[in-house]
Amino acid sequence: MFEGLDIDKMGQIVKELQSKAKDMEERSKSVNLTAKAGGGMVEVTANGVGEIIDITIDDSLLEDKESLQILLISAINDVNKMVEDNKKSQAMGMLGELNPFGKI
């Protein structure tokens, strides 16, 4: 069933994949993704690993707690989705570079 399977080559592929994943995470820290809500009244920026690094709130919202909460939740959810989409895209790109079966 596993005839011709080169365990050493599979080990090398796993090591390469781990190395690329670590590199991808380091690069992701320098990626900034920004989501806006309320026509830009609230902006939330996260890096590629999902850490919130900045929040901007229009002064007019400081008197309206309920609206501020709704817009913050919306912007945070949007930026989290952007982070996940970015991670998936990078992972697919990384996996696309690997070919465990050699040249076909």
C-alpha cells in the first residue's frame, strides 16, 4: 500500500512546512488589516496574527455608548474575518508551493 513512499523525504517536507509556517507567522505580524464601521466612524486595525493594534473612534460617538458598542463589535468582527481570510490565503499559497510527489 505504501510502496515507494520515502519516509525521509516526507520528514523533509514536514520540516520545510514547519519552517514556512514559522516564517509566515513572522511576516503576518507586519501585515496590517483595517475594518471600518459606521461610515468610518470606528476603525479597528489588526496585524496578520489577529492582534488588535489600533482603534480609532470619532469623537461624536463618545456621547452614544450603545452606538459605539455596536460599531466596535462590527469592526472587530470584520477585522477578525479579514485576518482569518488572510491566514487561509497564505496557507493555501504555502501548500501550493509544496509537492510531496516530486515533479509530475
